[in-house]
Amino acid sequence: MTRDRISVLLIDNHPVVLDGLKAVLETFDHIEVVGTASLAQVGLEIARQRRPQVTLMDINMPKLSGIDAIELFRRELPDTRIVMLSMHDSREYISSSIMHGAVGYILKDVSTDEVVCAIETVAGGGTYFSSGVRDILMADEMRMEADPLTPRERHILGLIVTGRSNREIAEELGITPATAETHRKNLKRKLGIATTAGLIRYALDHGIATRAV
């Protein structure tokens, strides 16, 4: 039983990477490289014509970055699955790629088998992140689980740390002083803290005051 061929578009501004990846992928019978491009704009034009199932795209490219290009692909070609292929394991790059709509992120130092696995996985409707990227995402998830506060609650706690009164917090957030007081009480209850001093200590321990000020 033969597998259906997966159409793939490659976008990378490094010719050596582009040519090497194309040559390797073309050795797999079930993968068809339908185009290559060194600029995101050119890649998008090819994608409009060839409608690839999967696009492997670098992040750092001239004129239009890979991350910015994701939105254009998602808007014009929603059925094309975007996997970022990058040398950067930066949390910022990974998060931005996911937020813009990428369904995969693999590092350029991974094996050919892992690149093929990523293509197969996302073509089948899944998501794929190489091992180093998964470690970063898991660390972020653990950090979020350790911090029970919502972004809104962290912001309010930051205002409390700076000494804002309920009235001042209310003015800044466009709420009533009574609602600000309710938020303060909810924070204490949620964190199991009885005093404002305790809230301040929690904020300092978790770096919330630094971010909010």
C-alpha cells in the first residue's frame, strides 16, 4: 500500500540549506517538493499557484520575516500547514511563531528523519515541535501552572505593589473602587494570603512587580 504524496514548499534565504533540504526530501517517494524560494513573498506566490500541503519556512529573511509571512499564508492559504525551520531556539521566536499560526517548529540541526516526521505529522493534521523546542514549551507550561494568576490579576497585583489605592487602581483600570477592593480580596483568597504586605512579598518573589511597574 502506497502513501499519498505530501506536497511541500521550502522557503529559506540560504541557498545551501534550501538546495540541500530539497535534495534530501526528494529521496522520499511520498514527499513532493513543489517549489523553493529564498524570499517569503516569492514563496507566497508559489504557494498560491501550487497549493502545498506543508510549507517549511525560515524565520530570518530579508524584506518580510517568516513570522510576519505566517499571517499572509494563513489568510490566503488556510489549508497550508506552516512549519518554521530555524536555527533559533529562542522562546520569543517560538512563541511568536505559534501565536501567528505555525503548527510546527523544528531546529535546523535536527536529523532528516525528524524533518520528514514533522512533515508527515502536520500534513496529517497534527503539530510538531523538535525536542529542544518541546523542552522550552514544557518549561513555559510548568511556569504557567506554578503561577495561578491571570494576566489581569498580575497587573492588578503589580499596581498594589506600587502603592496604588483602590481609588487609583479603579481610575487606571476604568472600574469602581468597590470592584478594585473586590479584586484585592480575591487575590488574597486565591493565594492564601491575609495581608497586603503578603501580596507584595508574593509579587516580589515571582517577579510580578518588576513586570507591572
